[in-house]
Amino acid sequence: MDSIPPEILSEIIIFLDKDTKISAYSTISRTWQHAIEQRTFRSLKLTADDVGAFKDCFVSDNIRRAQYMTKLDIDLAYCRSSVPDVAIAFLNALSDIANRAPNVLPLTLSLSLPHSQGESDIWDIQLPDNALDIHQVEAFVLQVSGLGYYMRQAAAFNFLLHFPRIRSAKLSIMDMPEWGLRRRRSERQELGNAIQATDFSHLTEFVLTVWHISLRDENWPPGSLVPGGNLEDPYRTTMRRLSTAPNLKTLHLMGPLVICPDFFSELPTFPALEDFQLDFATETADDRWFFIRDEELEKRMEEEDEDDDSDDEESDSDSDSDSDNPWVKLTDPDDEEGPLEHRDEGCPPRFRTLPNPDTIRTLLLGAARFVQDNPKLQRFILRNKTAPGLREQSTAMMYDYMTRNLQLWYMKPGIPRSDGIVVRIQGEHKYLSHPRLYWRVGDWRPDEDVTKAWSEVTGPDTKVFFLKDDNFDPWSQWPIYLGDLEDELVE
């Protein structure tokens, strides 16, 4: 059996009985053992209980197994110990493996923290200063929810400090209004500091997902998240830091992120950037809103309502109920920057549907300059979102007649509006040879200065479309556009 060439043996192993554990064949001979381990150690899925077994797999001569490993998923969903301690134990094990096995393959490391376990203290993940670098990790995915509610935002970047060859980083963090302004402002500054200390020299892809749900009551003042004095917003310093990454091609800031209207202003050029996406929240980081109440729409709908008297009575009743049970309130009424409490049941008072000219204009003009200053960009997406997730459905508003959509998609010739999951625009193939600028803004239109700025940036050959909300498939999980684009084209 040992005389079988390795490449033939590898093919045989692929067709082994699927009902039998492949590891059972490793006892045939040492040659079979090595061939089997090349498959069984290629991709590992571990839980919090597997730390000890993971270390034991690579003791002594078994360190050779490290050269087979290319993917490691660590799921701490049901961790019964301290999550930071278990995570650090896994990282220390990887560090030891990297030190003893010089000929390892590039590793994709995924760490999931998906379930809350009732912890109430804010926790961090901090490797000791003398921890060895983990050179084999070139792709890192950090997914958080639930328990991540208590994880410091900067902790996500503490991992990257020990991955000097990182090429792809996909990180998830949380930014919840319930935390209160004091914690959110502090976390934002710590995040900016952590990013400044991170080495991005090898980075080609960076995806940051911020789990943020906008305020349920849009009468509530959002408050300021930017530092006082002459300090710059940490999100803008983050953009400046990322612009120094010489190989960064993909930058997705998903969420939504709570940003300032001048987010794009006076940013350096990204030398290699090709694909950019930003999801922005309805509220701004400087205590304003990107949207305002559409008083004309509401007045028109009231005039068309044939049952004003009954609606008024219902409105008065709702108003009295809301005063007794507000949608948002301070946990401690005397602490204006402390935690908030949100009411979950019912339809929240979300009514801001009209783009605010004092803020959205600044954002759109800055975005145009950003595209102009980064000529290698092939795809640029800017979209407003109220909550995280892949779907792009309209926000649930206070009344059915209210909708809030603001999305801008710019594509160079040959680049589809697609993320590889679904075809987003079915009629797009007819215009793929042209640059395309898609607006999804309902009945609203950008002002003359914004239109002129984007026209100058995109050029005379660009096809400009204003997509109609009625042409999006309401039953699809994904935002599939069913229009043929001919009626939406701006000549």
C-alpha cells in the first residue's frame, strides 16, 4: 500500500465510503496516515471545549499536521468559561504552532461569538505583550452578536496586532444607542486609537460591520459622538489610516455607521482601492440627522384622508400612551450621557423621510470628490440603513405611506451591480459597456450642485438612472430590481 504514489492515494481518499470516518483509514500505514491527515486537518471546526485537544494534536512530531491546516473555525457559542480566556488560549496555541512549524500554509481564521451568556461587564481581549506573532493567519473573520454587546470595539483590532501578514480582515463590532453617549464616545475613540496602531501593509480586503440600530424615536436628540476640542472624528482618522495601506483594494464599511456629514472631506487618495461601500445611519455623529420630516407629504396625506376625525382621536390616544410609556428614555434621568432604554413593542415614531439639505448635500458632494480622487475605483456604493443585515428593504416607518430610501451606486464599465449572490438589476446587461450611476431616492432629487459634481466625476458617457421603488420585488429576500431601466434613464 505504501508504494502507491501520493497523488493517486489522494484521489483514492476522496472516494472513500462517506458513511465511515475517514480517520479510520489512517491506521493502515504511516503513508496512509499522512495522506488522511492532509484532508482531515485542512479545515477544522472547534468549540470552546476543544482547546486542550487542539493543542494535543500538534505535540512533538505531530507538528507536521500544521502544514496541512488552511482553515480554522472557532465557535464560542456555548462557552462555559471566560470567553476572553478561551479565545486567548486558542491564539496562544496558534502562536506556539507558528513558532514550531515554519512551513505552514496561509490560514483563514474565523472566530464567532454569537450568543449572550448573561455577562454584564464590558470585556476585552488582550494578548500579553510578549505573545508571539501568528504569521500563518492571512485572513481573519470575527463575528459578534449577543455577547459582543459587552465586548469593547477595540478588541476586534487587538487580534490584528498579532497577524503581521494579514491580507483579509472581516470584523464585526457593536455600537448600540442603549450604551449611552459616554460609552459610545469612549469606544469610538479607543477604536480609532487601535486602528492607528494596526499594520495594514499587506491588507488587500477590509470589511467592518458595525451592528447599530438607529434610534426608535426620531424625536430623540441623537447626541454628539465626536470628541471635543480640535480632535478629529475617529472614523475619519480611520479612513486616513486605511489610505496608507498600499495594497487595499476592497473597503466595505457595513452597518450602518454613525458618521459626520463631512466623512469624505479632504481624505488622501487610496493607492489601490477598487471597491468601496459605506452604509450610513439616519442620525449623524455630530448630533444632527441626515433626514427631516416631510411636512408637505404629511399635509397632503392628511387632506386625502376621508376619516380625519377618527384618525385624530387615534392620534391623541397614541400620544397619551407614548407620554406614559416613551419609546426612548434615560435609565438614570439625572445622567444625560448614560444608558438608554428602548420600548420594543408597537410601531416606533420613525418619520424622517426627506433628505436633510444641511447634511446630505455635504455627504454627497464629499462622496463625489472621493470618487474623483480615487481613479482606480471600479465600484462605489453609498446607502442609508436603519439596522444591520444584507437586505436593503425600506425602513419600517410610522405610517404606511412613508418610505425612506437613499442609495447611490456608481459602476465602471463591465462592473455589475451584484455581490455575487444575486443579480441586483435584471436589465443591467444592456448598459454594462458604460459607466453607470444609479440613484434610489424615491421622488426626491439631488440639487443642481450635487448633480453637476457627479456629472463631472463620472463623465459624459455615464448612464444615469433614477430607480423606481415600485420596480423592486417586494417578495424577494434580496433587492432585485425588475424594471428594464429604459424608463429610468436620464438622457
